[in-house]
Amino acid sequence: MADNRVVEGRMVTPKKLAELVEGERVMDAEGIEDADHDCPECGGDVVSVGYMPSVTAFVTGYKCQECSWSERDD
Ligand SMILES: [Zn+2]
């Protein structure tokens, strides 16, 4: 899938990326996009992914492609 990206040296799907941000399994995830800011920890490229941690919630997760930094917006 073209949506897959390399994060921390591993190829991940949108759903796998969402699970890295959330720390557990998620219901569903949209495509991976480039975020418009750099990682505050290492200055690396940040990608974003919109996902549903449960049937009633939708959040946007951000993840550095180089290090373990991540963040989520409710
Ligand atoms: Zn980083």
C-alpha cells in the first residue's frame, strides 16, 4: 500500500502507526499524512494519522519517523 511509511526503521500501515501512538489496538485508521512540523525531540519528520480508538471517538495522532516521540489530539 502506498499509505505505508517507514517509522523508526519499520514499515507501518496507518493502523499500525495509530497503534504506536495510542499504545493499544485501534478500531480504524485513515491514511498517513505529513505533519507540518518537526519532531520536538530530534527535529525529524513527523507524520500524522487520524484514527478511531473506539467507535465513538476520533483523534489525530502524530509520530516522529526517526525516534519514539508521539502525541495525540482529542
Ligand atoms: Zn523525533
